[in-house]
Amino acid sequence: MYYGEKVRLRAIEVDDLDDILKFFNTLELRQYLNSQIPMSRQAERQWLERSTTMDPWRDGGMTLAVEDKKTGEFLGTVSLFDISKQHKRAEFGIALHNPENLGKGYGTDTTRVMLWIAFQILGLNSVYLITMDNNERAQRAYEKAGFKNAGVFRQGAYVKGSFHDFVIMDILKEEFLKEYPPGTEVGKS
């Protein structure tokens, strides 16, 4: 397990299925994900079963469960996708499910912990993400965690009847290590 100031990241388990499905199929959340189409329980279970056995180097990805550090409440998931051994990079993704937990610092803290894992455990050199232009809350959290704007993919998303730009953000290991040099951890002062 990995700890931040507010969150604990742990291995995702098949037992997390009910917690995932509680809020995961709402348009409020799904509009910012790869697909706005609801996922069936069976499809989500299959994704979860794959996620519980993924190896970052063999399978090119990893997904962890996000919990509130104090209460143990399941908050969502955080992932690294398309991990490249050759290029030492990965794509970042996060989904905090319950809208009541947004704006409380969980996203920024989760992002910092996952970046710590990416740079100090996996030895990656860069992490990037793609988010929609209207997902301003997420962009603020990513900036607080150290991501910088790297460009725009114009009209890359069609959501609720209109096109949106994708904002591309990234962070380099050297930038992250300025705040969390080797030997430090996110949840420890």
C-alpha cells in the first residue's frame, strides 16, 4: 500500500465491484471517461478481473484502488496505461466516483502518490494525461500535482452533443523529484 496525505492506494480486488458500480455508470462521471456508455456488471467484472492480475511490465498497465486514508471509504481508481519500457513513460488516469468527494483534495493527493510510484518505484521518466477542456477541476488538481500543459488535441471528444478539445498535460521525473526527491514519500513530511 502507498499513502498520501489523505488517501491510501492499494491493490484493486474483485470484491471492489459493488463499490465501483455505485457511481461509475452516472453520466456525471462517465462524460470524462473514454466512453459515456454505461458498463454492464459483467463487463465491469471482466475489466476488474484483468486489472487484479496486471503486471506493469508484462501487461503495460496497473490500476490501484483509492481509499480515504482515515475512514477506508472506497473513493475510486487510479491507473497507469500504456507503460513503455523503451520510452520510460506512461499515461495517467483517475476516476473518483462519488461526486460528493470531489473538490476535497483527494484527486491531487492520489495523483501525487501515483506519480511517486511511477517515478520512484517503476523508474519511469515521464507521465502524461489527456483530459477534456471542460474538466477544469481535474486540470487544477493535475497542475497542483505538478503536471504542465503540453498541448491541445482539437475537437478530440464528442460529449453530450458537442465537440470538446482534449488538453494534454505531462510531467517529467526531474520535475517531480524537485518536490519529492529520492528517499521521501508523499504522505510523510
